[in-house]
Amino acid sequence: KEAFNDEDGETNEQILAANIDYIFIMSSLNMEMNIRRIERYLTLALETKVTPVIILTKTDLCESVNEKISEVKTIALNTQILALSAIKKSGIEELKKYFEGNKTVAFVGSSGVGKSTLINCLCGETVMDVSDIAQYKDRGRHTTSHRELIMLPGDGLIIDTPGMRQVRLWEGSMGLSETFQDIEKYIGMCKFTDCKHETEPGCAIKKAIEDGEFDEDRYQNYLKLQREINHFENRSTVKAQLAEKRKWKKVSANLKKKK
């Protein structure tokens, strides 16, 4: 689930996909790769207890594939990473293994990462509209505007989600802990129990950053996602309490009428 704004501007939850075996988190290598966005998708996936796989697309347009993979490994921890090119059909056979046994896979990622091109490659025919080659080389464009269920020839199903420019976390405390386990293992190890991890002496978090266990940007993104999750979880609790209050108020009013 993710959060989205409805027509009235109110933030509500939205189901991205259900009954899936894997989530393919897709990021294109032909544009500036956003590590922080991948962390967000990982948190979302791990919260649902569905196995995520990070798919780095368009290797044919990247001159530093190994460098990019190494960069993603620093934040992916135990998550499988696959780099491929749908145009050159490299890495496709390894990808097909995830569909064996009639598994269902959800594709998520920003607009232009090449989901439609990859789906056509897996299907062996054009089943999805794709951008032209000029857009493929540049940033790509949004070609999927709604969810689609696609059956692969042989084994497996694909749930293709619309390209998302922004994903906010509706819930995800457990997913956050798993995505950022390298950070959370230091929580509670500081000299002072009320350490704010800023300028206090004996701060385990600051020392871990200095030692290169993780960088400052990763830590700041952890805090950002934590605040976001807490906001929506607290909001959900308040809404549930108000709904319960309204329910019993209605029950009480009906009882008074009967008397």
C-alpha cells in the first residue's frame, strides 16, 4: 500500500498490487539513478513480506554498469540485483526464472524505466505501448496509465503498475527496520539513552557514519521515511478512534430512541 491524495486533497491509502510472489523494483541506468527512491521502494516491498528484486534496466546505455551495481549493493543488503537490457535481450533468461511455477510478479518504478519494453521482451510480442527510441535513450516517458495483468507464454503473471513519480509510505515500520538494519543495529548503543545523534559524545550512529558503515544521506533518508510512516500511522490511529467514537454515539442515540 502507498499513500495518495484524492480529489479533495485528503491523503488516503491505495493498493498497488495483491497476491504477488515478487516485486521487481525497476530503476533505469540511462538517467541519474536515485538510490533514495530505491530505498523507499524496498521499505514498501519488505513491509508486505513479498520478496523484492532490484532490476537495473538499459545497461546498453550505461558505461559504468558495475559501478552502479556496487552503489546499489550498499543499500540493498540481502536483496537480489539484476542488470539487463531489454533491447539487447541480455539478462532476460535469468529474469524468467522468477516466473517459474506460475509465479506472479509486480513491476514498480518511476516513469520511463522501461517496464513496457521489458514486458514485451518477456512476452515475445508487443503487448504494451512503448516510447520511441529517442525517448528510450533520454528519460523515457509515462506509457502505462493503469494496472494491467499480463499472462506470459508458459509460466507466470505480471502485474504492471503505472509509472509513479512519487510514492509515500502509508505504513512500513517493519519494512523500514529490514531495509535499514545496518542503521538500526546501532540504535540504543549510544553513550546517552536520550542521544539525538547530533553533537552528543559517544554517539554510535555518528561513529558508524565516520567509520563508513553507511553515509549521512542514507541516515537522513531513514529519518525522513521514519517520520513519514509515523505521521500516517498516527493519522490512521486517530481516524480509527474517531470512527469508533461516532459508532458508539450512534448506538447510544438509537438506544435512547427506543426508550
